[in-house]
Amino acid sequence: MKDEIILESKLTPHQKTHISVVMLIPVFFVTIMTLVKHFEQNDLSNITLSFPQLIPLVIALIILIMLLFLKEGILKKNNYLYQGTYLFGKLLIKKKISLLDKPKVAILKLRKRQKMAWFSIANPDQALSYHKNDVTLLNDKHTRKELLVSLDDEILANKTISFLEENFNLTFEIYSPDFS
């Protein structure tokens, strides 16, 4: 029995595009311009003079590129449930999830819309429709719910449910709130 399951990318394609366009490209161009400015003023032998300016830019570039490869997952450690953020299969950050008064789990299939931020006057209401499978922790009456993970792939949502049933004795149920 495995103690963790790495699921999908933490960022949507739309968010990745924003990171690339809004952050990566400007940092990349500032780095290139710093090098060009250095070579206009100095020769190749004095490249170490521009290192103090380049180091923060290169670090920022590496961090921004790493953001594009973040994945989310869930894990079991010492009989506790955690949400995890992974980079290349290595756990970076984990957040403990309380299972107190949450013995049930369900998959909520939702249709969502994402407005496209870069569209202009030509079509201001341009939006992308997509489906999400929200793996949700529930109380006994299904009146309180807590989103655990939101996944694009229904197969991964079912694997997540199996992981939770095996490791935490949660019961899978169809979402049906009882307000009585």
C-alpha cells in the first residue's frame, strides 16, 4: 500500500500561460539586456562584474520555471491526511487535513467556466468551459463539505477515492445532503 498519490498539475494551462507571459518573459529579457549592456561596456574577461546583477535574475527565472512543474497530491503520514505540493516527484510542502467529523467522501462533478484574461474588445466574454471532479470530504448528513482536491481526470478522482478508502477508512457516497 502506497502512502502517497501524486495527482495533476497544480496550475491550469491558463495560469501557466500567465506565469510565462507576465513573469518569465520579462525576467528573461531583463537578463539578456543586462548581459548585452555588460558586453557593450566591458570585454568577455570581465564577465564576473555582472554576476551580482545576474544572480537574482537567474534565481527568479529558475523559480518561475519550477512553478510550471508543480503537482498536487495527497499523502498519509503517521495516520494523518495531508495535501501535498510536489516538484519532480519530491514533496515540497504539505498541509494537514483534519478528518474530524468527516467520515464520508464524494466526487462532485462540476461544469466550470474560466474567463480568458487576454481577450479584448473583440470578444470580451470569451470563456473556456470545462469539467472538474472535486473530491470532497463530508460529514454524516452531507451538510458540511470540504474540498480536498479538484481534478480534471475522472479516473484520477476514482484512484483518489480508493486511496482514501484504503488508508483512512472513509466511506464513498453519492452527495445527497440531509437538511432535516
